[in-house]
Amino acid sequence: MRTFLLTVAFAGSLASVSNAAQAVPAGNRNIEQPPIPGASVRRTKAGKTSFDLKFEKVRDLLRDDDALVGKIKKTAAAYGISPIHMVGAIVGEHTYNVDAYDSLQSYYVKAASYAGNSFRFAYKSEDVSDFVQRPEFAECAALDDSYRLWTCREDVWQDRFRGKTVGGTAYPNNRFSAVFFQPFYAGQTFGLGQINPLTALMLSDLVHQKSGYAKLDEKDAVGVYKAIMDPDISLAFMAAVIRKSIDDYRSIAGVDISQNPGVTATLFNIGNSLQRARALRARNAGGATNWPEENYYGWLVNDRLDELEDLL
């Protein structure tokens, strides 16, 4: 089994969970790469490029930028994860979702272009900060941790608003993040880490604790976008996403995914690690052993793992 040496010992949340978690076997569960979504295929064709060329471009960016790799290693250490997980997530995002810029400086320039913009998180005329004060969200009010708070709110949206008419307002049959947190165009993520604004709000407390960055506020959409566009801050949120995924699967499903970058990359891509860990626990109830499987994105990471490890 391939092992990865964690740069620091697990801390914080891992201290309170069971050490009996089963390690996910190394490599891919699927012999062939799972299907790539049509939207990714169309986007890549429209750019007159290919997945192989995009992979090579982001790989070369990492290979040629010692400063960026150094930032990745330092950030990974702060969150108690191996840097290969962050490399895998960056490579996956820039192979399938966006095209990499030629240099890290280009990401800083792009982030600066958002300064001074005026936008908000809202659906039609209702700001999300007002929306979550509705009585349907009362069960979330006592939660003071940003991850649990926004996860609760996302669950309420899913159960009581998505695709339904409430109080005379018809709500789209779409994700909470796409409806309320995309002032530009739905479904997009931003920056080096390709972080969704709702994900950033969820992980605000952890990033504040580990990296010292200011906590985010849903009333300050510009501040949220600054965080996810700035490469340095974005790396912290990337690490936080991966840390939470590992913790969720270990504490909820009794599965250790920390040694399989393809699985952590998959979760970085599809999100909702807490809900997915609960689903895996249910599938394994009664003694069954079902491992989390990589999607097309995570499959690439595991398939090219030796090449990616060389970057570190």
C-alpha cells in the first residue's frame, strides 16, 4: 500500500475520533476512468485544447514555480495533511474545470480585478442574510461553528425550499450555492483553488483558527470573493476543504481517506463530504465494506500520482 508521510501530526478534531478507521486501499477502484461530464468536455473543446494539454499546463506551472509549491507545503503542514492532496485538487480543477494561468502572478492580478466591485449574495431581491432568518432555519440558530451552521442551512434549503414554492415564492430546483451565492453566473468557482463562496463561508472558522485570516461574512460578498480569489488565502481554504473531508469520513464513516489523494480530490470536486460520509456509513451498516470511489477527476490524480509526487 502506498503511504504518504504527513507533514505534521493530526491535531484538533482528529484527537477526539476513533483510531479504528479502516484505511482506503491505495489507487483507483475503477479500472477505467469514469465518464467526464459533458459540460467539461464542451468547455475544453470551446477553448480549442484538450484534457492532456490542460493537465500538462498546470503540471508545468507547479513544476516551474518553487514559490507556489513552497506555499502549498507550508499550508498543508498547518492543516495536518500531505501536500499531495492539494496538488491533486489543483491539477484536477485546472484539467477539467478551468485552464491554468501561466504564472502565479496572473492569479494575483485576476484577484485584484475584483476589488471595488459591488455585488451581493441574494436570490432575486432577497439577500441570503435575510433569507436564513426565516423560521425554517431556526434549528440552525444555536450553531456557532461556521461549518455546522452553513451545513445546517444548506440541509434546510435542500429539504424545505429547493424546487418548492414557499410563502408565494417559487425557488429553483438547484443547489443552495448556485441560487444564492453566484452573483456572476451559476455553477462557477474562482481562483487558484476554485473555491465556491458557500464553501468558503462554511470553512471560515477553521481557516481563521489555522491560518489567522479574518472570518468571512455573508453580508460582505466582496470580502468572500477576495478570500477565494487571493492565491495565498485560497490555498488555506483548499487545505481546509481537504482536512474536513478527511475528518468527516474518519469520524462519521470510520474510513481513513488520508492516504488516497484520488478520493480526497473527488470530494474536493463534488463537495458535501459530511453528507457523503453519512451515506457511506449507512451503506456499510451491518458489516458491509464499501469503499469511497473516485470520480473521473480523482481517477486522474491517482493514475498520474507518481508524476504529481515528483512535483513535491
